[in-house]
Amino acid sequence: MRALSLFVAVALDVLLASADDIKRAKVHARDVCIDCHTNVSSPGGGGARGIWWTDKCTKLAAVTAMPLQCADLDVPLDYTQPGLENLTLTLVKVAAVNRPVKGSIIFNPGGPGGSGIQTVIANARSWLTLTGGHYNLLGFDPRGVNNTLPYSCNMPGGACKTLSPASPLANASDVAIGQRFAASNIRSSRCLNRTGDVGRLLGTAFVVRDMVQIIDALNEDGLLRYYGYSWGTLLGATFAAMYPERVDKMVLDGNVNVHEYYSGWEIQSPINMDDTYDAIFSGCVATPTVCPLAELYSTAKQMQSVVDDFLVALKYNPVPYISSQGLQTATYGKVKTAIVLALYSPSNWPQLAQGFIEMLSWNFTGFFDVASSWYAGPDDGDDDLSAAITCGEQAFRADSVQDLKPLLDAITASSRFGGLDFGTDNAFACSTWRQEAKEVYSGDFRVKTHFPVLFIGNTYDPVTPLASALNTSAGFEESVVLQHNGYGHTSIAQPSLCTAKVIRAYFNDSNLPPPGEICQPELPLYSENIGIGDWTGLSNRTTAGAAVIQSNVDDGLTLLTAVSEIAAATSPRYRKHGLRLP
């Protein structure tokens, strides 16, 4: 009965409240989500007072082979009113293993919504190898992630989910665009009613200020060392623009176009998706011994045409299938999303080719069994948080589908395969968003940092293209863009010893690669499976094996093994940008 009452109350709010009414709605952060265990305290001023580390990290339920320390740090909940409540950040640290210790590197895996804590816990040995072992590894969960000011638009028991109609991919039918716009409008109202002012406290500028509090409390030299993937590059670039004099080492890998992001006109994100998708088929034909689909089709064009035609057929003919969760429906959106997520890492492509064989035989149980290794299904909470962070600081808004159409047309033109379906996620979500971040960085990105920033961009990244790294880098004096000539999302998707050496030299020796440097991946597409930790056997299969080197870190991991382990432990969900998971 209580869930029904909540449903009716919010439904009436959605139906009856005007946009101005919604904008005026104010709920103090400590009055929101009272059934959640949030870490807000009052009063206090935040302020850096040093960090007390402990090895008793039982509340993290962490499993790691490296000694782990943790600590809590109070920061202002609202930097526009810093004397009121505090927010407690939980920090984790893995100590450097080599001397001298050169400081601490903060990590962010992207999202937005990825956990810096889990990134460090899961990949500590590998990061020590890749960065040379002279730095402490530091992670924290940004606002909205896990216990750091939790953000969820769902009601207790999931009652709110019934408020959102099915939201298909925008190219799924001739009415899908209107359905997506309506669903986004409903979610905007739902999130405001459920979370109040919490959504205004999650913005990137506030997270930047949290990072300043952290580096001040570390009592090192007051400078930031940072490694960010995907949306983490937006966080890093914003920090560098706000505090250029406080940037020591900063690696930004898989870059968001910061100018487009803050404007809300994100057109560039999917410009390499077509090339990446095409490579699934050209790579298959080039290596038929490891791609079973090549036994059925002799050319990449033929192979791709059959798959594309099948996807179109699914728009009109969804197929029921049995999964471990019971009876399911294979739709155009669900299948295409699984394919797009496979683009994130070429290591998925041999399995995807097998999945295509199952799909073309109308065996969707088999297709989704194969895809389960990279496609975990929907997660409404992650999507809500991503919308809250992104939309709260993007400028673009639309009152109708007609107002949104010029932006949709521009994004659609950027990729035939994924522009309208996947490049428009933020356009829909943010066009009607009603929770504006209390602080949005509005300056430019033309600065000279204390030490130059290292940008890394893949030649064929489906969602954060090389062009975005070049565009953002152009404003940062003396910064360098390393071109990683591989496929997938970020440089870890197709490991390169050359790229790993550049990263290590940057952190260890303060060396930047020469402008225009291009690094090649170690393995071609559709290579035979090589297990993590088995790179020393690479020389039997490719000439790149001769270049494998041993790390100086005590546990003896190779650089390539380190990168491979990071890739294996990193969920696509936490490295995505501009993708929806229906």
C-alpha cells in the first residue's frame, strides 16, 4: 500500500507540476533518501586537516593481493556554502613499492559513475607496474558513486520504474524519437521528486574541489598526479583548467571533447564507431582460422550486409528466447546494444563472431550466452547517476522534439551505425533535465599547467575518438597527444608495449613522447587467445614478442601483463561515455 501511495504521489507530481514548479522544488540533502546510509554530517567547514590512514578496511569488503590502507576525509558538502554540512569521502591507498616515493596518483575509471576505490583495489599490482612503483595509488568514489552521497531516482521496491515507459533506441521505429523524449522527460521529473537538491551537488566542479581537498590533506607538495579514463578525462581536464598551477603528472586516456560536453552539443563522440564496427568484419575475413563467421561468408561486405539486414528485421520481428532469468525478448535495441558494447574491446570479437552465427540461426539463447561475457544487461541506477552528473552541467535544453531535432540530425550524421541510436543518449537525457549543478565550470581550456599533460587517443575508439584528444589538447600548452593505433575504448583495449613504456617514462622520468608519436598494439585483430600472464609466449605468434620486458616491481609482472589485467578487470560500463544500456 505504501509503495502504491508513493507511486500515485509522484505520478501526480509528474502530470500536474509545471516546469517552473519543478525548478522551484527544494529538498535539503540530509532530508533526501532517508532510507539510505549516506555519509553527510553537520556542522563543519570541510578543510584539509591531514589524513589518518588505517589498514583496518573491513567496511570496504576489499580483496586485494597488495596491502591496503583506507581513511575518511571530510570535505564541504556544498562549496557554495562551505560552512554548513560536510561530506565524508572514503579513500583507499596502496603504498609505493620502490624508493624514492614520488607522491600519490589518483585514479578515475570514467563513467560517470565508476568507482576509483574499486579501480585501485582491483588493479593495484598492475598500476604499480605500469607507473613504475614509485607512486602511492589513491582511489576515491566521486559524488553519487556508492556511499559518496548516493543518488537514485527509484522508489523503495522499485515502484518508480513503472513511471518510465519502454525507451527504445532512437532508430528502432518511426515513433522511437518521441518515445525517448517523453521517457527522458518523465525521468527528469522522477529524479527531481525523488532526490531534490542532491542532484545539484554532484557536478564535476565540486568533484574537482574535492580532489583539491584530498591533495592538500596528503601533505605532499600540493600537486596532483592523476590518471583518468573516458569521463575521467573530463574530470582531469576540468581540474587542469581550474587549477593549472597544481597539475604535476596527468594522463588522460580515451578523451571526451570538453568543449562539446559542457555545451551539450556532443557530436564528435561516435565519429569512429563506423570504422570500428567495419573492422569486426574485415578482421574476421583476414583471419578465418580464428573467426568462424568467415566460413560462411567470403567477403567483409557480404558478412556485414547480412548482419545489418538481420538487425533491421528485428525492428519488426522481436524474437522470444529462454535465458537463465526466464522468458526474454530479443529486440533490435537489446541486440544492437550488445554489439556496440563488444566494440569496446577487440578481445570480444571472436566471441561476437560466434554470437552472430547463433543470431543468424535465430538462436538468441546462444547469442546472449556468448554476449554475457561483456554485456551484463540494464542498470537503471547507473543511468540515473550518469544523467545527474552530465545533465546537471550541460547547457543545452529543449522544450520539444522539434527543438531537439537539429542536434539529433548532427549526431546522426556522425555515424551511420551508432549516431542516432547511441550518440544521442545525452541529448535525450539532458534536454529536459531539471537539476542544475550548483557550480559549473564556465572558463576556457587554454592554460599552461605546472607540468604538461599527456593525452592518449585510440585511432579507432568507438566513443572517445582521437579527434577529441586533439581538440582538448590544443588548449593545454606543451601537452602531447600519443596516438595509440588500436581499436576499442581507451588504450588498454588493445595493449601496446610502446604505449605502456610511454606511460611509465612519463611518471618515472618526466619524459613526454615527441609530438606525432604513434604506438602500435602488440596483437592484430582476431589473434589467438593469449591468457593474462602469458605474454612471454607471444614471440611464438608475433614478432612483437621480442619486445616484452620485465618490470622492476618486486612481483615481476610484465608491462603487457599489467595492461591486460587492467583491461580484464575494468567493466565497459565504467568506461563508457554517451552510451545507454536499455
